[in-house]
Amino acid sequence: MTSTMLVFYRFRSMNDQEKEKANKQWHELKNSLPAGIELLGEYDHAWGTEYNGFLLFEAETSDMFLDWWAGFKDKVRWYVDQTHTIVARRR
């Protein structure tokens, strides 16, 4: 059963050099997603929330996503201040 994850994110304040480093790292990370996990969309605004934007992922199973997510979050923790994830299953 396919799982879909809506991940809201908020960046910490960064200088220009940190923004450039974070942007480079993000592109590397999204291009190295494991098989079975797909990034369906990147949205850079989340009006009506305290978040800077959100990501929409789809995975073959929620376990597959959650196993990958822990390591991913460790890599972006220096520039992502907060996340909030909503998980749903497609029938």
C-alpha cells in the first residue's frame, strides 16, 4: 500500500554562504533518494502556517520512508529548524 507524506519545514536564519551551502546539499540529497521513495513536489510557501514550505513524498511503504527519514533529517538538521509530517496511505 502506497504511503504519502506531507512534510512542512521551517528554515533557521542563515547568511548568504549558509544558504548557498544548504541549497547545494538539498539538491544532492533529493537526487540521491533511495528506490521506492519519490519526491512528488517542493513548495516554497505554506501560507497560513509558520512554515517556509512543504515537501510531498510518496513511498512504497511508510516503513521505507521512516527508515530513510531519520538519516535524512540528521543531514538537514543544521539548517531546518522544524518539521511537521503528515502521513497518509493510498488505497
